[in-house]
Amino acid sequence: MPYTAEISRTNPGCFIFLVDQSASMSDPMESGETTQPRAEVVSNAINRLLTELSVKCAKEEGVRDYFHVAVIGYGHNRVGSAYQGTLAGRDLVPLSEVANNPARVESRTKKVSDGAGGLVETSVQFPVWMDPVTNGGTPMTRALGYANTLVGHWVDMHPGGFPPIVLNLTDGESTDGDPTSAAIGLASHATADGPVLLFNLHVSGSGGAPITFPDSEEALPDTYAKLLFQMSSVLPSHMRSYAASQGHRVSESTRGFVYNADIVSIVEFLDIGTRATELR
Amino acid sequence: MAVSRDGRPGHGPGSGHGPGAGSARKFPTGANYAEALQHPELCFSDPDLKHGTVQQSPVLGPKPISGNFASVFSVTATNGQRYALKCFTRDSATLGKRYSAISTALGGLGGPGAGGLSQPWPVGFDFLEQGVLVGREWYPAVKMTWVQGTGLINWIEGNLHDPAALHSLADRFLAMTADLEKNGIAHGDLQHGNLLVAADATFRLVDYDGMYVPALRGEQATENGHRNYQSPSRTAADFGPAMDRFSAWTIELALLAVATDPGLWTQLHDRQGEFLILSEMDFKEPATSLAWPVLLSHPDRRVRDVAGRVKGFLGRPTSALPPLTADAVRLPAQRRAPAPASASGAGGYGAGGGLGGSRPTVTSWTPAASGASASGVPAWMAGRIAASTAAPGVTQSPVQQPAGGRAGLSGFGGRSAGDLAAALGALLSTSVPGALVLAAAQPVDVLPAAQGVALLTSAALVGFGRRRRPEYRAARKRVRELKRRSRELADPASLHQRLEKEIRVLDDAIAKDNTASDQRVQALQLELRDGQARITMDLNRRTDQAQQQLAGLAAKERRRVDKALEPAIRAHIQDKLRRTSIQDARSLSNMGNKMVQALQDAGIRTAADFIGVDFSHNPSVVYLVRPGGQRIRVPGIGEARATALSDWRQGLEHRARASAPTTVPPAAKAQIKADIAALRRTHKAEIKQAEAEALQKKAALQQRITDERGRLTGQRQQRAMDTQRRRAELLQQQKQLAGAEAERGRVEAELGVVRGEARGALGVGRYVRFLVTGR
């Protein structure tokens, strides 16, 4: 049965985040009571997820390398690592190194319950690995090609492992040609445990209702949305049941795709899309 | 044991937001808890925790230890007491109920000692309904006493070369599982991560989320345990007192195996692997496992026996497995006739109960790799080497059994080509000059000179031939050795040093060899795993296409049928149209007799005589299109009439289509079915072929790896035996240094004997006789 391989230090998993850094990512989107540039919402979500993964894989002796993680930005004339600080320029990085090397740890203020019915403002530590960048076009085809190279190498080194998962977060149409064949090429890599998974998320500022994890393209508004849907892999069964447990309606053909995502569905997308088979 | 029932009553303001029983709610993630725990004064209600200090990680704040469904944090209270706080990341409505039942059951066990537990394995806990405040809601948590202990894998690695310690740990493990069995309790997730070994080498069992106690009868399991410790047949329905048995046996087998032969750990445990010596694939696909053959053919009988039992459990339902008892892992001869499970539970804490003194005696083996002196032989060598070399304590004089052997001293044996050449040469050189003399009647004074040369030559040849004899060489070597030894015995201290050094070199060499071969075995395992994965990948790629073709065959068949029907349908429509006179068009509101006449005049007599109308170029100029494609104008037919005519004809066609034949003639249908069946067979054959090839490739790969490993094992055994023998000799020599003077006398005496023999039995005279007679 595909997508059941054990994820362990001897059999690590692989996440590649592709983050759109085009100019339009500076457009605002709603974030609670305020608005924030889309790029800021996305980089916050990725930073939070890297903390989440580090916590999930932490053991007595420290963070274990159950995963290797790449964060690749694509924007003006550039496709490459979006890590900052010591990890700058690196592609796939073992999770323990990620955990130990955020670019910085910010102190952010947050209102939390004071346990007596009121709210109190406290500061919380927030590790940061990537910052929002917005500039130029959306070279999605090149970004998928970049991921293709990383994935090809990974699959060759880990033929029996859980297949790599590529999560693409974008707000616009590809500006360097139809990405379909690049996506097909990427998903044609496979380990013995199944083909590479490509999940897509379309960020929106429009405020319309997000379409999360659809199982057909019928409800999708336009050809661009349909194209992203077709590029997205069907969710493996353990992610499907997790999505169901989180209140999503799913079927056997539910795909890893969110259209018109708001801030909540970005977090959900990352949470469901990086859900591993059991981690010990 | 500090086990309270339900934690503290909920009195915080957040309790109103608590979960209703049975409703699944989204629990905080590990990172959510880590963030909340940055402010213990806000997120806790328990006073110990509220004023406590949360242990921090180097970079990311509160330091978590995460499992599949929870993250654990370390909190030290102001009084110095350290707690482990377990925060759940997955909702379980029955969590509180379960922990309450577990608390009651464990509380009733009593402490360690006579009649109680074998060791203090239970860990005290409080279930806190209001554990942690995250956001605006309280979430439950389990507050446990912090256990100081070493994880099982680390402990094994630290004691790998202490077989006695490993054996007594195996006994303790057995005793602990007996405690559980006796009380009808099962842990649910016995695995290395949940087994801590305290400083006194007794177990602490942690993580009770999946624990079964009798009060939970009828419940379902919330988790199925670690995949590398479970029978493939375990399901959530197996929640009950027997659910630990498979994992218990697996762990006991691992402990016994590495206690008996630490090389098994190096060979079978992956560095950083989440298992001991067996993992999921060994259980799911035992046929392709490399571990089973190693264990099942291990020279140690008990390892073989226990491994055989565990392997036998693979096909069986977990509930049908026997409990792990001390008697079950004894060798048959040592088993007690009736062995009640409870008997093994009474070992007493700290006494290492269970097996006690009934252990086989192979435990004294300390491998050369440890650097310590070898005082025994590894189990797998037993019976393969002579007792005298297996046990260096047995007196064995190197003088009596020299390295070179003494067989040669009884004389020469078996003439070789060299001997024959020497004999021939000697014969020729002495006889030829004689023959010359006789033939040529040389002057007399020449004769002695020639004969002298000839005799010298033959003597040299005989001497050369004799020196080439192995017997002679061995004797010479022995003489040299004895001389050196005699010299050394005059200075016992330096000899002792030399022997010491030689033993060290020997130990280092074998340790290095063993490490290299262990690494090679591990590499082979990896090669097998990756190789099998690659074969599967290739198979998937090859069969994917065929599978898709197969899936599309039904649609293909429908298309073929439709296509086969098409001519019959067309003929039927044509026939119907032809049978409909254009006169019938008079029923149309805008068509009168005059128009019909005009159509007939233009050659349109039936509905089949035109196929459509065309006014695309100019709406005022209307053409009727004839079946051949030619366009004709009919006077009086404008846009409206043309449209009506076209609709009339289409209506006719539509009705005709409805009455058209729907079944393909039997012959055509049979042909289609046959074609599709042939395609199906082809694709299925392709898949079968690919599968068979993959299977063959996998078998070949496994064979290659198994052979290679067999070769390595053989080499290793040979090396170990050689080393042992040599080591025993050296040790013996060292031992005898005490009587160096007497020994020197013996050596001198033997030297005399060997020299004498070399001169006698291996002397020139004997050699010449040997050359001539072969004896």
C-alpha cells in the first residue's frame, strides 16, 4: 500500500515548500481584525510550521532528523533558498539543523487569557527562518523545475522511503509558461512507497470563501483554478482521514489543493499537507 | 506511589469551555503548548507547576519530548521536585476515564517486594482535568514524577560488552512482564522508548495512554503501538490483557540475543533505527528478512529456540500467543515440568528474579572487540574448535605441540619433482664422467679431477634438494624457533613483553576485522532494502501503464460497439428518410402544395434528397444542400421555409435514430469481445511478466546478499578460531614463564633432540636413501 513507509532517522521524510515571492504578494489580506501583506501571512505560517515540525520531532536528546526541509522562494529573476541567517543558500536541511538555526528569535506581543476571565498582554518568543520578499513575476515553472531536481536526487538516495512532499504557495498565475508539464514531471518521480506528492495553495486577498481540499473541479471558478487543481495530488489516506478529523468533507479523490485561501486555511493546508504517518 | 484519582477539581474560569464528553475538539499542537508554557504562571492551575520552572531547549523555548499524540515537558517545582508534564495533541474523550481506571489499578499493585512487584516499574501520576490553558481553553494533562533513567537502546549500547548485565536485564524485563500478566494489565505500547532503565538496572515503564487494566474491559484501543514491535495481525479490537505478548517476546528475544552475542546488535540494529534487532518488515515480510536466518541459524541454541518461537507467532492472532515466562525461554532440558506464570513473578525487586542461575554458561564470553582478555569462546564457536584451544586454562605445552609440527622429523615422505631432479642430476653428474672415461680412454690424470668435480656437483645437488624438502625446512625453522626461545627464556621479562604485545596486536586486529565485517553486514542490509525498493519502483513504473490500459478497456469496448453500430444506424435513418415523401412536408404551416411542387421539380422527392439548408453567405439567398454536397436554389424557399424544412428533416432523423437497431450483429459483437479479451490478456500478461521478473530480481538480490553475508560469517568464524588458537598458545607461553629456568632446560633438550633428528632422520644419508628408494 503506498504512503505507509515508516518515517525515521534512517528513513527520513522530505518537505519542499515553494513560496511565491512575486510583487502581487505584497497585496493585503485580512488577518484577524487587521490586514497584512499576503507574503507576511505566508512567511509567518511557514515559520510557525518549522517550529511545529521541530517540536513534533523533539526527543530527550534534541530534535531528530525525521525530516529534511527546503524552503524555496520564487520571484523576480530568482528561484532559490528562502532561508535566512546561517542557513541562507541551503536547500534541503536536516530538521535538527533547522531547529537550531533560526535567523533570529523575535519577541512578539500576544494577548492571552489571564485565567481569570480577562486578557493580559505577554510577549512570546517567535523563531524566524524566512522573511517576506515581494518582487517581480511568478516563475512557477522554474520553481517546479527546481523542486524537480531536489526531488530526483532525494528519491535516488531514499528509494524505499516516504515520497517527498512539495507544497506550493502562490497568489497568481505562472509568468514563465504553463506549469502543467513541470508539475507532471515532478509528480512522475516515485519511491517504492508511491509517487511524489505535490500540493498547491492559492492565496487570495479577495475575501471570498476559500475552497478547501476539493475532490472535483466543478465548483472551481476559472481555468486557472482548474489548472492548479489538476496539478495537485490526491491526498494519501492518512492525510485524508486527518483532514476529515479536522472537519473537512473528503472522498477518495480529494486533492491537496486550496483555492482562495484565507489565513486559517493556509495554516490548515500546511498542517494537513505535512501530516506524517505516525512519528515515534 | 503517588497516584491520585482524577487530579484536581476544575475551578478555573476556563472550565466552562471544557469539552463535552464524546465530542472531538481540536487540541493544541506541540508548538502551541510550547508557546503557552513560556508563561507557566498563566498557563497552569496546579500550584507545583504554576510556580515551577519549565526546562528550556537551546533555541526554541520550552523543551518538548514529543510522541505521536502528546508532547512532554519537564517542570521543576520550587521544592526541587521535578515533574514530567504530558500535554495531549489529540482529543480523546475517554482520556480522563481511562487514566482514572489505570490509576486505581496501578495503585492497588503494592510496592516491590515479596508477593508484590519484581521491581518499582510503575511511575506515579496525576491526571489534571485543567492541565494547561492554551488560548482561552483548559486542556487536560498528566503530571508524572520525573523518571531518571536511560532509554533501552542507549542502555544496551552502553552495556553491549557486559553480557552478565544484559542477561540480568533480560531477566528483569521478563519479571516485569510477569507482573503485568499476573495482574491482568497490558501496557499496549511496549517499545524501547517507553522502557527506561534506572541506575540500579531496574525498569521504569512510562506512557500509560494505551494501557489496559481489567476495569477497561470492552473498550477499544486508542493506538496500536509502535510498528516495529507489533504483530502484523494486531488491531484495535485486541485491546486486552494479551496485547503486549508479541512485543514482550520480541524484546526478550533481542535482550537474550545481544547478551549471548553482542555481534548481533552490530549486525541487526540500525544506528538510529527505531527498533532493537527486529523491525516491522521482519514481521510483515519474513521471507525477505535478513534477520531471521541469522537468528534461526545462530549457534546458540537458546537464541535459535526463542527466535523460532517468535517467528512462529507471526501468523497467529495476538490473543492466541502464550505469555512470556521464564520457563518459556529456558532450554528444554532446563525447563521445569509445570511452570505457572506466577512463579516467575516472585523474583523480588533487585534480585533479578526469573531466570536466576539457570542461565547457560556461555555468558563468560567477552569479545576481543572489547579489548578485554578473552576467557572463553563465543557461543557460535562452541563445538567447532577443539576443547584444548577453546579453553586456554587447560595445560598445553607449546613445546609438546610446536607451531611447525613434528611430523617431518620422522623422516622424508613423498618424493616431489624437485627430489627427482636432484636425484637425476646427482646420478648424471657422477656417472657421465665415468662413461666418458670408458668411451674415450682419457689420460689418467684427468680422471680424478673430473670425478672430483662430478662428486662435488652431485653433493651440491643432493644438498640443494634436501634443503628444499619441507620436512627439512620445518626442522630448520623449529631449530631456529627453539634457539630464539632458549635465548628469550634467559630473559623472561622481555619475553613476557613480547607475548603481551603479540596478544594485543592479535586482539586489535580481530576487533578491527569484526568491526569491518559488522559494518559490511549492515551495509548489505541497507543494500538489500534499497535494492528491493528500487525493484518495486521499477515494477510500479512498468505496471502503471498496463493497469491504466486495463482500467480503460470497458470504455474502449463501448466505443468499438458504438462504431460497429454506426453503419446500421445510418442505413436505417437513410431508409426512413427515403420512405418519407416530401409531400408530408405539407403538414408544415408555411409549406403549401406549390412549394412542395417546386421542391419536387428541383429533384427533392423524399426527405432523403436533401441533407440541410445553407443561407450562411446571404440570408436572402437560400440553398438546399443535396446529399452529394451540391447546393440548389428552389424558387420560393426563403429563410423561414428553409429553417422549417431543415427542422422537419431533423425531427424525422431524430425519430428514425430512436427506432434504429441497438444491438450489433452477433458476429461483430463476438469479434469485439474477443479483441478486448485479447487486449486484457496482453495487459495482464505484461503485468504478470513484470511481477515475475521483479520477484526473480528480488530473489536474486536476496540470494546475492545472503551468500555474501554467509561468506563474511564464514571468514569471521575462521578468523576467530585462528585467533583463539594463537591466543591460547601465547597465553600458555606467558603462563609458563613462571618456570622459565626449567622451561629453558626443556627447550635446550628439545633443541638437541631436533638437531639430532635433523642430522639423523633428515640427514644427507637418509636423503640419498630417500632419493633412491622413496622412503
